[in-house]
Amino acid sequence: MHFHHTVLDNGLHVIAELNDQAHSVACGFFVKTGSRDESKEVAGVSHFLEHMIFKGTPRRDALAVNRDFDRVGAKHNAQTSEEDTFYHVTCLPEYLPQSFDVLSDILRPTLREDDFNTEKQVIIEEIKMYLDNPMSVAYEAAKAAHFGPHPLGQSILGTVESITDLKVEQMRDYFARRYSPANIVLAFAGKTEWNKILDLARQHCGNWQGRPASRQAVRPQGAGAFEAILRAEDQQQTVIGVADAPPLESADRYAAQLLATVLGDHTGSRLYWELVDPGHADGAEVSYQDYNEAGTFYTFLSCEPGEVQTNLARLADLYKRTMSEGLTEDELTQAKNKVLARSVLRSERPMGRLASLGFHWTYRREYLAVADELEAFNRVTLDDLRRVLNEWPLLPMTIVSVGPTTNVSRP
């Protein structure tokens, strides 16, 4: 593995982890903008803009974008989160110039009003689709309840009302402010050459302009709220709990990830044996999500409506025992084995490495090699887990219950 980094004159960071043993190459633009960077008036614009990026440029219409990726067998996609919008492509090394020509081209879109009005209806239908999903409804409500007025509580998709009212001029203004080259990281992973990367970056991105964007990353304090939402048509009860956790800037993120694995991995975790294996619930998991100056432990529970209160009591009792008694060495070892195996398997693909490289550089301006990541997890001790539990207690937490009963209370 060979790591390279440079900054173009316009502020665009270009990084690469090159691997001669790979058989493909992945590249992507990591734009540091998402729903937390939106005002209420343009809620959902980041995700909407992600769709519009593929609708055409001065050189290509939407059909040509897809055709030019497809003719070289390139696999492309994009995703929007609370904090980032990520555009990427994976291809054979010999087709990197053609693939990058398209990917870089769409990062300077036309944003035509006709396309905007057409795609607006697609976004509205997508929002309605998620409103039909109990887990999505619970997740959005839990974020909003936990973060309150903090921008991390805003929906990535926006609302039907905010998208309906959004004007193309507002999107163009948002693009001009947030898609400046100094707010973007261009990353490569896999089989190619650094000189070729530099030539491509300078040729296709060297003339991009724009002022550096900023973000007020204020650390939130979870509200510890409780809410029960009635959905009489649902067959099961869906519950999401949210507790504060270490932010991505903290070295404790490794311990937090292992703690979540011990507590709520989808197999062989404490919640699995407490709730799923005995048949009390059909789903019970914990995940750790790190954000810019924030972090959360998300608890997911789905069960029969009549069992929800009893299961919440079981969950709360398990968390209390965990906070008072800690974890065992065997549990920590098992969690490490799971996390390390997943990290290694993911890193064997250039696309798997690309995401880790780009997001880590975006927020820490550091190169994290696979070996360094594995070592960071291996260094975590039981004392580290105890410290995280003390500094970031699992209880009390924000709880949102969604389903056919509102006869639910905080355990």
C-alpha cells in the first residue's frame, strides 16, 4: 500500500491509497455537506441536490451520464447523510480516465429548472415511501426528539412541505456555497498510478472555484425525551432509543463501537440472548454512530405490541447491569474478532477502502491504514469500556415508540 496526498491550488484535497495487488480502482468525491448544514427553509436540499447531480451538465444530459458510465462497465452511485454527500465510481483500471471524466463532470451540474421540477416529484414520492415504513418513522422521530433544535435532528429527506416549497434558485445558491473545492475531498483506492491521478484531478477539477464553506459543529446534549406515536395499521411495535456517545473526533470511538457490538450485534450479543433468542422480540440491536462533534448509541427493538413494555423493562435492566458490572474479557475478545474481521473483509475491496479513506481525511486530515485501524481496536481494554460507560451512560435515553399501541411508558 502506498498513500499520497496533495492540495490543488483551488483548495481541493486529493488523496490516494494505491494497491498494485488490486484488480479495480475506486474514486469518489466527499462533499462535507448534509442535512445538518441546511436551514429550515431548504430542508432536504442536500439529498435533492444529490439526485440533481446526475441530471446533466453542460456536456452531458442524464442519458449520456448513465450511458458513459455503462459503456465502460463502471459501477457508480451516491449517498447523502446528515453530514456528507458522497459520489463514487468503481471501474477497471484501464477505464479510470473515462469514468473519472463523467464523475468529475457531474460535480458541476447544470441544475436546469425543468429537471428540478420533474425530480421534485420523485423526492416527494420517496418521502411518502419512507413515511409508510415504521422503522423510518421511528428513526426520524427519535433523532428529532433526542437532538431537539440541534441540526442533527433534521431529516435528511426533508418534508413534503419543504421540498414542495423549495425553489431552484435556492438549490443553486446552496450548491455554490457548499460545493466549493475547499469543501471537497477527492479520494482514490485500488490499482492505478499517482501521476495519472494528479493529471486527471488537475485536468478536470483544477478550474473549479468557490469560497471555503464552514460548519458550526456545536456538540449537542441529548434531550432524554419520550414519545409514543400511534400507527394503528402496523402489526408490530417499533422502538428506538438514543443515548449520547463519543464523537468521531474522540479516540473513544473504537471502544464505543466494541461496546455496541457486545450489547447489540445482530448475533451473539447481550440483547440477542436476552430478547431475540427467547422469542420475546424479533429484533433487538445496538449501533454506534459517530458524527462531527457528536455521537449516539441507537437501540432498535421490534416486537408484539403487547410485549413492548415488558421488553423495555428487560432492556433497561440489562443496561443497568452493564453499567454497574461492566463487561467480560470473553465478550470484548469476541467483539474485537467480529469488528476486525468486518474491517479486513471490507478493506479487501477498493470501494471498501475508499469510504474509510475519504471520510477519515474529511474530518481528521489523517491517513488511517488498515493495520492502524486494527491496532486501535486491539488496544481497547475493559477499562476503556468502563470509562465510556461512565462518561456516556446508556440510561436515561430518548425513547420513541411507534405502532398500534400508545400504552407505553418509560421503563
